[in-house]
Amino acid sequence: MRSLPSGGLVGTTARHYVDKLETLLDANDHIYKGENDDESLAGFKDDTIASKLRDKIFDSSITLVLISKNMKDLSMSEDDQWIPWEISCSLKEMTRGDRTSGTNAAVAIVLPDRAGSYEYFVRPICTNGCTNWQTGNTFTIIGKNMFNRKEPKTFTCAQHPAGGAVHTGNDHSYIHQAKWDDFVSNINGYLTVATQMQENLDDYEIIKIV
């Protein structure tokens, strides 16, 4: 198993972080259900994709999404890529016989780039600790499920040029965000917060369609 220091590693891919994450999670409670590296959507119809993913996701309760700088293939439409479909399926309620799988809790874990920086997605904007999360730099279904609380909690930061409102608290986004270093230092804390938001679904405008 390759060890990943904080701040990233030259030559490291998102798959290396998946491998590392699996060693950090309790194997009895958390199972990776994502796509394999060699799987492609080519040749699948929409209903086939949904059925395939429902089989993987039905008995899961928390979805972990790894955000990386080049996670989107810009040469392809979003609905031809696995990640948006996985997010969509995990956010939908599914019923099989007498069993129902509800909307998963979700955490987006932002990976550092090869220079060890998070600023492609998380940019500090003032000395008060305010940050700008670049939600447009990821898939639409992920970005739209961030900062989507129906009644957001905000404050006005005097340091911002326009005096803009800033989201506050740890429940402003249904897909809860965390930098890799922060997440691995407090895994149970982040999963607990995500689960608490899952228990308050009606507080969020949740987008479930790719």
C-alpha cells in the first residue's frame, strides 16, 4: 500500500487516495462501491446504468466523493461519465420488495493537486478565515448540492469588497465538504455531520438528476 503524506504527492492519482481511504475506514462498516478503473459507460443505456449502480449503492448509507483537479473529462458530456450517475443514484430513495434505501448522506473530499494546493477548489478570500469553494469546478450535480440549505445561515464579512454574505456553520451544504487533510484527521466527525444532515433532508434543495 502506498503511503500518502498530507499535501499530496507528485504522480499520485485519485485511485491512490481511494486505496488509502479504504485503509483508514473501518472495514466492517464502510465498503467501497464505486466504479472500477476499466469500466466505461459506452454502450450502456440510461436505464442499464441506473440499474447497475442501484445494485452497488442500495445498501449503502454514506457516499464519499473525491474531488480532484481533473476529475471531469471535458471532452465528454457529464451524463457520459460515472461520477454524476453515482451521485444521482445515491441521492434517490430506492425500494426493493419490502426494503427501502433512503437518500444517502454525502461528503465531498477535496484532494490536493500535485503541488499540494487545494486552491483550485478551496480559495481563502480574507484573513477572517472565509473561503470560496469553487463549486463550478466539479460536476453540476455535486456543485448544486453544495450551499443548498433552504434557509442559509450567513454573516456579513467587512473584509469582502462588496460586503458579501458568507455561509456559516457546518450544515450549509447537503454534500458536506472537507479538504483531504481535514477529513482524514477527523473521519468520524465528518461522517457524523453528514448523517445529521441526512436526518434533516427537508432543510435542503436536493438535486437528484444528472
